[in-house]
Amino acid sequence: MKFIKLSIVLLLSVFVSINVAQNEIDYCIPLHASLMFYKAQRAGKLPDNDVPWREDSVLNDGQQLNIDLSGGYFDAGDYIKFTFPLAYTMTTLGWSYLLFQDNIANKCHLKDDYLSVLKYGTDWIMNAHYKANNLVTQVDVMSSHYQWNRPSDVTYPREIFTVDNTQPCTDVAMQSASALAVASLVFADTNPSYSTQLLNKAKSLYSLGKACPLGTMAVPDYSDHGRQGYESHGYEDELIWASICMYLATGRSTTYLSDLTNNLKKLQGRNFANDIWGSMLSWDSKYSASLLMSLKSLSSDPNFSQFLNNFQSKSNDIAQSWINQPNFSNGIVSGIAKWGNNRYAMGGAFLAAVINTPASKRWATEQVNCVLGQCPANSKSFVIGYGNNYAQFPHHRAAHNPLPNPSLSENYPVATTYKILGALIGGPSIENSTYEDARKNYQQNEPAIDYNAAFTGALAALVSFEHSGGYNGNPSSFQSTTSSTTSTTLQPTSTSTSSQSTTSSKTSTSSQPTTISTSTTSLPTLSSTITTYQTTNTKTTTSPSTSSKPISTPSTTSRLTTNGEEPSEDPTIASGFTLKSSI
């Protein structure tokens, strides 16, 4: 009997060792950090102390319209609120939760944190749709990018931009409908009354998107030579995604079946093979996400049977388009955009993880690991606070916390005051492969809420074992600890344990906030660091059968513009059938 027991113990020990060895990164740790980034981006009356250095801000947003627009998320390293990328971000986060809920809630124990991040965004979108025929599209003007200040300094009345049913608004209305529809599915079990509110607003936004003239929104913000932030390059992808989300959220209501069928026919006619732009997921491109959502959610739906084989083939095309794309010498996929390359790489990683073939899952893992600085080709972490070699000078006003000397400036203090934990920065791009860790470098060193969207989903997809204990530097949803105003660098671990959290215990997201001290923790004065990454012109991929072939290099010409990514600072600009598991 002792021999049997000993054998069992040894067998279990071997199993655990293999499990740990095969999962060298505890993806729950950067997943938690990514959620904390969103909490650091919150505007308005903060509901908790999860990010001790952030205070209440912009409490008067929306007062001109007698609505509350104080909440929501600041877009990037600035304080503008954009509805279009926010709606994309919330749609992606909501879909990721539906796909990988077990990993998020049961393995990472991050259900409460995740849902609070999602709700903070969807609350604002509902408020922004303040009348049946009206939707707020932007708060504050583009010229505010020329100011380098703290959130508490933004006390001036902020201009509000809206669209109504007499103006083209298809893109922003439909994307907002998608965000609320997906969120209604997320909250269906835990908060059914809120789920109903979300779905009712989603229906109204979908109706607005159908009623307004077909087209992309125009924001009459002429403060910075008329250059618009996040100018969409089409509306068809938002139409398609919204019809899928509405069909699913309404329990496959026939009200949306005709739109869904017509839109799936449009997807059926699209080419994804060797087309990185068509295969992309970003604030401006959702065709690939629409195809994968329908494939994963509707495979058992008789209304979808005519599309099944075609969409499965196109799913493989999407995966191969990403796998075939050349990498920088740091291992991260390249050749996509002028800036914010990591955002697009993580969009590809998320899609590849959702497709989940052996080859696509392996490629997604490689991409995420390289962004984390945990791959053989790259030790530079592009996620603030993760590892020992991450950017020290992100282009982020609140984290920098400028001080008068005699006026607010990005140069004083030299060090970044606060750690914007979990923020994914843009990284090197095809047009600028030399990476410089400098605060002025908004093209490579700025984070944004849309950057972290697919990154969060990719991390959730890759979780493979349970995380135990707290999370370094900030509270978790299952750990109550004592208060501290400083955060600890997140270290990658090859086990499922981590040290205990050292921050304040989290209060309910519905509780009243308290004002937090802005005591600073200065970092050492560091000079800018510059690293050059070359593009790998050929790439070898290994199929599940271990055969390999050289891949030719596609054109490195950028297919994206820089609209929406601080253009005022850019001199070049003008599976199941049931409702519960339906996504």
C-alpha cells in the first residue's frame, strides 16, 4: 500500500512539473495588470482605490447637455474621450469574457475586476446615447493634445460632439450597439436587470445606425486644423458585427435575421487570404472578428449552415495571413502600420488564439511572449510594470504627473512619477524600427485603451493553469490586504503562485469614492534608451506535422493611416446554440 501511495505521489509530482514546465508564463499576472491599466484610465468619480495615485477628474463632463459624461475612460496618454474606439474596446473585452470566462473567473480569479472594467465603459456608452436619435462621439477637442497636464488640471468646460439621425453615423452607432449587446450577454446571469438595460440601449443604437444616412461619422472639431481623431475608413464591418451581436443578444430574434443573413453573405464574398489588412482586428477593422464570432457562435444554428464551410476556410486564411507576416528581429510581427504596431500584433494574436489550431495557438503564444519580453528574440517588455526591462518614460500625462517649473511640461520631473501598470505601448513600427524610450515619443511609447483590448483577450485565451495568491502591486478580486501607494514590478513566474498583494483591499464598485493622496514615488533619473529592430524578410513556419516552408515577404507599405492616434502631434497628418454559450 505504501508503495502504491508513493507511486501516486511521484506521478502527481511529475504531472505538476510537466504542467509548470509547459506553461512558463502565468498569463493571469499580465492579465490582471492589463485590467489595472483600464482602471488607471478611468475618468469621473472613482468607485474604488484600486489605483491609489488616481483621483477624481472631469466631474462636469456632459453638463451642457444635462447628462452625466464624467465617467468612462480617457483614450490614451491624454484626456479626450472617443466613443468609437471605446465601443470597439468594450466589444472586444466583452467577447473575450464570453469566450474565456473559465480562464478569467476560475483560473485567474479576476471575474470582479474584469466585469467592473467592462461595466465602467458600457455605463458611459449608455449615457452617451442620451436620446433615441442622438449619440455623443467625442468629449474635448483635439488641440488639447498640445497641453501637458494632470487630470486635476482639466477643470475647463469641455466641448461635446454628437451625431443624430440626420448625419452619417453608421460606424459609431453600430459599434456602440455591438458593445452593449455583447455586454448584455456577459451580465445576463450576474446582473439581469443591468443586462436588460444594456440590450434595450443596444436595440436603440442599432435603430439609430439603421436610420441615419449610411456613412462614417464626421466630428466638426476644427481646433487642430480640422484633423479628426479615429476617422473610420468604412462602416460595413461595423454593420456586420452589430447584426451578429444583436442576433445573439436577443436570443436569435428573427428581427435581426434578415440583416444577419445579408451581412454574412458580404463576409462570404470577402478575401482574407494573404491580406493582412483584411485579417486585422483593430478599432478600424472588424471583418475578421465578425467572421470568427459567427463561426464560433452560430455553428449549430440552421440559419448559418450555408456559410459554415466557407467561413471555416476563411478562418484558416486569417490565421495563415498572420503566420506568414514577417517579424521584427524582436520576434513581433511587423509591416502593419506607421505606429502602434504592438496593438495590431496583439489583435492578430487574439484572433489566432480564438482560431485555436496548433499552429495558430503557437503563433499567438510567441507574439504575446515577445511583447512581454519573454521570448528568445526579445527581452524588452512593452508592457509597463511587467518584468525588469520595460519602458520608463511612457507618453502618459497622468502617470508622469508634471509639476510646475515654472509651467507644466513633459520634461519636469524627468522621472515618471507613477507606474501605469499593465499599459501596452506602441513599440517599433515598420516605418520606424528604431525604438526610443522617451516621453516625447508618442508614436512608440504611448498606451491607449484600444491597444490593450485584444491584448487582454489574447492573455485570457492563453491561461492554462490556476493562479493562486494575490497579485503584486495591486489588489485582486479575491485577496484582501493592506494599503500601499507604490506598486511592485510584476515578475513572470513558471509556477502558479505569486507573492501576496500589498495594496488596499478593494471596495465595491458601487461604493462612494474617497480622495487619494498624490504622494509620489520618484524613479531614478534615466536617459532615453534607443534600440533598433530589423525586419526579418523571410520567415519559416512549422505546421502541426512539423513540415516547414519559407514564406515570402509581403509589401511593407503601411495600409493604415494615423488618424485617431494623437494626430495633432503627428506632423504628417491631415459555439453553441444556446444563449448562455452563444458567443
